[in-house]
Amino acid sequence: MTDAVPLSFYEEIGGHDTFVRLVDAFYRGVAEDEVLKPMYPEEDLGPAKERLTLFLEQYWGGPTTYSETRGHPRLRMRHAPFHVNPDARDRWLAHMRVAVDELELPPLHEATLWDYLLRAAHAMVNTFEPTGIGPTSSGRDGGSLPLHPST
């Protein structure tokens, strides 16, 4: 009889390489999206890709590099200054859906990952004002989108 430690979700789906593939595919869509691309402060999406990769890896049981370098994720608080409306959320989810599909995960793993992404994206909405990256009615500057771990 062995006392084998169960694999984390991170390990079950392929670890670092899988999350890099997910994030790369996601940001290919963002780079071409006229609403989302301007919401990222860096012209080069590289820093955003790294933050999202580290965040997702840590969330799913991988290395804790994200917290070691950036502190607690505090997603809602870190996104509060930005104009995250339903349009931004839906565009974010559309690009993430394509990225998740590209992974071709087993159905249970795909459903588990997608359920989290869907719930998290809905939780990031902080305004129902119709457009853009401009200030919300509370005077916050626009500039991010759901789950963009500049977190």
C-alpha cells in the first residue's frame, strides 16, 4: 500500500506548458481586439501574459511564484480602478473560450477550468456603463479587463 499524494489540477492538465499555451492563445485574441487591447497598460502584452500565467498556475496548485513576487492576488481590489463592464467581460470570455478549446483537455478538466474562468470573469464586472476604457461614473480610470493579473 502506498500513500501517494494526489496530483494537483495543475499537474493533471500538464503543468507549466499547458498554462503557457492557454495564456498565449488567449492573448493572441486580445491583441486583435479593438476594445480589450487598449485596456492593457503595456504596449507589449508580455508582462500581462507572465502575470496571468503565474496567477493561474498558482491558483490550480502549481508554483507559488505569483504570491512570492506580487503578494495576495486580491482580484476584485486590483481590478477596481478599471472599467470592467459586461462587454469587456464577454470579450474576455470569448478569447478565453478559444484558448481553452485549443488545449483539448479531457471533458472533466475542461469543465472545471471553464467553470472557474466563467465565475471569476463575472465577479470582475464593476460597472454597467456601456463602453470603453474611460472613467466609470465613480471616477475610476479604465485600463484593464477581468482577470488581467496586473494583480
